[in-house]
Amino acid sequence: VFEPGYAGSADLADIKIFKLPAGKARAYHEQCQEFSRGYMQSVAHAEKTTVINAKFTSLFVNWNPNAIKTLFAAKSNVLDFKERAYSTYERMAMLNQQGDRERTGSVDVERVEIPAAMEVPEAPESHSVFILAEMESFEISLNSAKDDLPLFALTMSGTRVNHHGLEGDDANSEMSLVVGDFRMVSAAYGKTLESYRTILGLAPSASTSLLTVRYSKGASAVGSCNVGGADKLECEACAEIVLSPMRFVHVHSQVFTLIDYVTEGVFGAIAATVASSAAAAAMEVAKSSQSGERLFYIVASGFNFVVPQAAYSENHFSFHAGHFEAHYRALEGDIGSEAQVSLEDVSANCNRNMQMVSAPVNMSVSVKLKPPFSKITEDERATKVEMSISRIRLLVARCHYAQMMHTLDYNISEQDTFLREEKARAGDDKKGAKEEKSTGTTVNSIIKNLSHAGVENVEVIKRMYINFNIQELSVELCGDTTDDPIMSVAAVKAHILMKLLPDEKQTKAYVTLHDLVCDDRRAGSVDRTFRRMIGRASTNRNANRMKSSIRAMEQESDSEVFILNYTKNQEDDSRDVEVKLGSSQVVVLPDVISDMLNFIKVAPYPYQRVMSSSRSSSALSEKTDKTSMQVVVSDDDPEEVEACFESVAQGQLPTLKKTNYRIESSNMRLVLVDLGSIDSSSVGPFVSSKRAAALTETIILQGKMKANFEMTSDGDATVEKDYRIDAE
């Protein structure tokens, strides 16, 4: 402004305001093309119309929830003062008129009292307000209410915003937003990689991005909104969102922090929700939404979904959908919300450019969310995800399996948002602890109990259930690459349920496969007689099979089920695996089992999450160092013994990990093939000291079996084994 070449306010903003009389107002409503036709016809009766045309070169907003709430509170105070002042002035005027009449002695002879019930109130004049704004660039910095530093930044360019509403009528309005480019970026703090900081933005294959939003509120506006054929009879508001090819990065803790910030720090602040706690805020939001549902319809021509292994890891899975369609419905009251997502032509690969789906598939996803403070059980409050796929063939390499396990631990189950520097967080905690100890409740302790959205930080631990229903499933387990197959698993009516239980610090998985077929796919086993490891038991007794009843065949068909129960405890990293097999033939190939044990062996991740304080760890740290002796017995020659003396710090002893395998079968056939065929150079529980014989050995067992295998390892080696098998 103070520079000599300043050309005037048009360089920053050009705002024009027009007031239209009733005749021109109706004509303007009929000619306006920025809003839906049906909505414009419903508000064409307005007597007065105001049109605001605004053009901005750039606009930057620093959004702090506390500051916004203060502004809205000040606005409310000013409006209250205005109403009280007007009421006082009207009362004073009435008293003055009454005093004048008493002094002059005048009487209104012709005045007739009309009962209040017979009075017809005058209809207020409707005032139609149009806001038509254009901005070359628009940026909102979503700052934390705790330290006023950025959490996320929303940037848009080539933006056009059109809004219409009736003065004094909040129940009917319509808004449209058109954006040339759109990006949602996380703060440049912490260990989040630069490639993951753009949470939502332009897809790598697209040169330009386009976001179109139309938000409609009220019966007339909702009736003219396109929501892809969804039911909108109970909706008080709906939105249509159209995206060009976009890219979404899912860092779990950051995404849920953003959702909480938008809910509490943006919409809550706008609605002047100044609740002192997240529970009270949730109740107020629930009360304010009793009048109806809100429906959001989202369409994208192309969508990339990236799931990092961790916010600081370059390993990630990438999913691409040729067409994306979603319906998000916010239900009235405290029922919660639900989303229906349809994906077409979905493909998947990893950061190593290995394809993980043999051919693009179609899938549908259903998500149900419950309010975090609803008075229901933990199972009912859990976030439930349902995924349905008709047919899919997955290619999973050894590195993919390890990456999946690490993604569950260091992304989905991670509590740290990585939106602040680690040293800054630790420093604030230590400083706040010292001050709180010396002076009691301090400002730092109060800020520490606040969330980034400006409400009391009530930690809500919600469960998540992910349910997969696949009609035809084929999984090919491979070695180092997807071109090196080890084993293939195919089944119909596959059902997979994953339960993330942070309140119990457990991860559970339940797998049910009907008509399971498992084949040895290694290149070196092409000439083997037995390559099918699991399948239906074949028999030559055709006569007996022809005489069997339909009921017996149905029972045999129902028994062809593979059931897997998997439990992982996060505190001690122990695992419990339970397998149940129906009536089938299982061929045991020791070398394949050895390869599969190496496949599921996951190396520890270099970064360890900060866990809650444990009594065991503190107890170990208090112990003094001792000299230990380790005795190693060679598996090849039991008579060879090697003793190693080492000074070991007891506080640094590795944590022992226990794994328990339980296998149970109904009447099945067990075929043992190629006993002793593993080379002695291999490692694992099936290692043999004998060379492979020229002739293979085959043993066939039939009956019921229960087996229990318990192993204890220190991360690198197995220190204890216990095998037990009961057969009938």
C-alpha cells in the first residue's frame, strides 16, 4: 500500500454491491445460471435482492479455533447489545408518547381495541442475497489451538465461490465451489516424509486438477441436487462433489486428527460450539442435527490411494481406481454416520513396482461410524468396514507380507501424529511436569489437556473391524519377487475379519475359506507326484460314493472349510495361531513348510513405537549386569557343544516372543512325503542331517488330529520348542 507504484484496491480486491428492486430482482433470479433452476424458482418471490461481486487476487486465512470462537462470541455479544438497545429505545419512546397524552389530556375517541388473536401480523419482506466471488489463490492455514502453529494447509487456485441465501432464513441456501487446483498438506514438522505431506492433491498422472462442490440446504435445494440416485427424502442438506484424478495418502493418525479438527475446530467454531469438553461438544452437535440427515455424494474419474508403512518410511502400497463413487450419510441424532463406496478397475502395487493384483477388480466398501461418546458397548461403538469383492487374484511376495504387518503396527495402530517435532513434544512434557509439580495446575497442564481443535483432549480409543467378503479368492505367495511363486491358495466364499483392539492392545484375525485348494508352485517341483498340498480327498470307491445319500454329501461339502484364528499381543509381541481343517487331504512337504516359515518370518522394524510404561521393563532396568554363559548344541551333531561366556546387561536383554500354533482337524487324510529331503545347509525346525535319498518316502495317515506347537524366540533364534500331537 505504501509503495509508489501501488495502483489501488483492485490489486487486492474488487468488490461491487448492487441493490435490486422487486421487479429487477425476479428477473435476476430467472436469468441466474450459477444455481440450480428449481432452487431459483422457489426463492423468486423475494422483494429485495442484493448482489455482491467480489474478485480477490489472493486471500490467506490463519484459522485458530480459539480465535474464531472468540470472534463469534464477540459478534453474539454485539448483536445482543443491539437488540437490548433497540428494545430500550422503543420502551422509552412509548413512555414519552404516553406522558405527552397525559399532559395534553387528549383521548383517542375512535381508537378501538382489537384482540391480539384477531391481529394479522405483517409478512416480513424476504431479502435475497447473492455472493459471487472469484479468487486467483486461496490458502487456509489450520493452526493448532494449543501452540498456534500450522497443522494442515488447504490451498486452492482459480477458485470461484457462489452462495445464495435468504436473510434471516438459515434453513434454505445453496453454494457452489469450483477449484482449478486443490491441495491439503500436513505441517512440515516431525518425521513425515515430504512425499506423504500432501494428504489430498493432484494425481501424478494428471496435469491439472479440478474440484467442483455444490452444497444444497432446504427442501427445494435438496430436491434439485444430483446424488447419484441415492435416497434423499430424509435429508435436510446434501452435497455433490466431483473430483478429477486425485491422490490420497492415508497416514492413519493424521487423517483422524484432520477429521477431528474439521468437526470440532471448524464446524464447531462456526456454530459457536464452545463446549468445555469433547463429550459436551459431541452432545451439542448431536442435538443440532436432530432435524434431518446430511448426504454427501462424491465422484472421481480416477483415484490413487496410498497407504504408507509408516509416516517416515518410503515403503508403501498404492491402489488405483479407474472410477470412484461414494455416498457419505451423516445420520440424525447420535446414531452416527455411514459411507458406501464403489470402486471400479482397482489395481494395486508396491513402491518396488511389483504388481500385486493380476487383473483389475471391482469392489464395494461400506463404513459405519458411531459417535465416540455414545452410551453403547465397545463392539457397537467400533468403526466397522465391510469390503465385498467378486473375484480377485493377489500376488504377495515375502517383502509384501512383512510390509503388511509393519503397516498395521506403525501406521494403522500408531498413536503419534508426527505433526510436531519429537524434541519439542518431549521438552514441553518435561517442562509442564516440573511446573505442575511445583505450582499445581498450570497453563501448560491446561494446554496439554486440550486437543488441536481447542476442546478438552479426552482420549477415545475406538476399535476397528475390517470385514472382507470375497466370492472367489486366489492368493499366490512368492519369494523375493512376484515372479518367484512358492505356493498358491484358492478358495470360494472367503471371509476375512480383522479386529484392531487398542483398548486390549491386541490384533485379531479370523479367516474362513470354503473348498480350499493349495498347490506347490515352486519351479523345482514341476516333476513331483504330489503338488496339491490341500484339497478334497480322492477315492476310487465310486460304488460307495454313488450309494451315499444326499445328506452325507451335504455334510461332506460343509466340512470342506479352512478356519484360521490369529491373535497378536502388542505388549509382548506374542502370537497365537489356531487352524481348523475340515475333511480333506493334506500333503506335508517339509521343504515347502520351511519356505513358508521363512515367508512369514518378519524382521523387527528399526523404529520402535513408544509404548505405555511397563513394569517388566522398569524391573529389568534396575537389575545389575551379570556374566552369562550360553551353551549351543549343533543340530547336525548333538555331541558337539560350544560354550560362550559373555557379559550381558540384564536391562538390555531381548524380549522373549512366544508363538503358539494349534491345529485341529476332522476326519482327514494326511500324506507325509519326501521325509529328510531338506538340505542340511538350510535352517529351521525341519532341518535334517541326512542327505536326500534317491527314493522318496510316503506315509499316509487318516483320522482326526490335534497338534500344539509352542516356540519361544528372542528375535533371532528359537530358544525353546514344545511339540505335542494327539491323533484318533
